[in-house]
Amino acid sequence: MNEQIAEPAARYRSLGVRPIKLSGQLTAGALLLAGLAWVVRAVWEVRLAVAGEPASGPPDQGDGVHRALNGLEDSYHLVTSLGGGAAFLCALLFLSWMWRVRDNARVLTGQAPKYAGIWVYLGWLVPVVNLWFPRGIVADAFRTTAPERKLPVSVNVWWGLWVIGMLGGVGIIYRDSTDELIARAYSEVWPLLVSDAAVIGAAVAGAFAVRAVTAVQVERIRQGQRQGGVAESAAVGTAEG
């Protein structure tokens, strides 16, 4: 019995369908981890704002001079480093997941993807197109796999919050150095917290989006496996008859 179930599944994989469930789970988890890292980051920025700037001034004194960091400032450096590591892991898993859902949509339906594979990477980096290409790849994979269903709201929420952070220049990739962020927390913490909120919201919405797109592909793959098993059983029954 197990062999009969495994044969259609193996044949389906041979067509080029890539396992997607675990990739989706890992990616959604990494997004939530990144969101949690930014929650911790926001807490530290509030702590800096409450503590107030030391009498010695900001860490970056200008003209290449940096004073010694106090304990709270030093711990903020650690928090941002850990957050950067979580964001890097999230990026790797997300890109891998995007490749899988894009390729699976093509194999499952026979339709050519709307976006060339190179845009899975360059779509995040090239100015202007990075405002919609990544979302487009995810949306195209969903619509191709399940054309009868509406695009999940989480996809648009995720991307809208991501773009807000990106256009604000502070999102998940800050242009300022960590010492400059510390100085901003002392003088104007609210813009930093608004940016953190956008990143956290994008991470949570992104996790829901990944789960939704993954779910329709898992369903489509299982449907194909069942149909393959039924077709095989019918063919065997015909031959025996």
C-alpha cells in the first residue's frame, strides 16, 4: 500500500516539482524571528531615549572621533548585530522559497512565469523595479497555482509595509551606522519606532503570506498525486479486466 502511494509522489517529483511545505515553514518562522528581533531592537531604542544622552555627547563625536560606549549603548550594538543575523537568515530562506514557489507554479500548471528567474534576486536590488517585482513574483506564483482564488490580503499588507520602510530609508536595512542610530534614539526616537513597527508588521504579514502561498501549492501537489494514483489504479484495473 505504501509503495502504491509513494510511486505517484515520486513520479510527480520527477516532473520537477520541488518540496515546498518545509521551506514554507522555515521561511515563515524566520520572518517571525526577524520580527521578534526588531521588537527587541525597539525596546532598546526606548531604553536609550528614556536614559537620555550622556553628558559626553553622542558616541560619534565627529571628525572620526568616537567616545567609549556605556553599557546600554554597547548592548544595543549587540542587539542590532543579532537582528542583522536574523534578517540575513530570513533573506536566504525567503529567496530559496521564492525560487521554489515560482518553479513549482510553472511545473504544476505548464504556464511560463511572468518574471524571469534572475528577478528573484535582482528584483530586490534594481531601483524602481524593486518597488513591485518581488511582490509580483509571489503574487504570480499564487495566481498561477490557484487562479480561482483571490490573492491573500497578507501579500499586499506585507509588501506595502516593506515599501514604506524601504522608501523611508530606515526599514530593515538602515543607512545610518549603529552609533548614528543611538544618537537618533536620544534625540528623535519616534521615527525609529515607526520604522520598527513597519518592519515588524511586514515580517508578521509576510509569514502569513508565505503560509498562504505555500498552502495552495501543497494542496495542488497533493491533488496531482491523488489524480496520478487514481489514474494508475484505473489503468491497472483495465489491464486486469
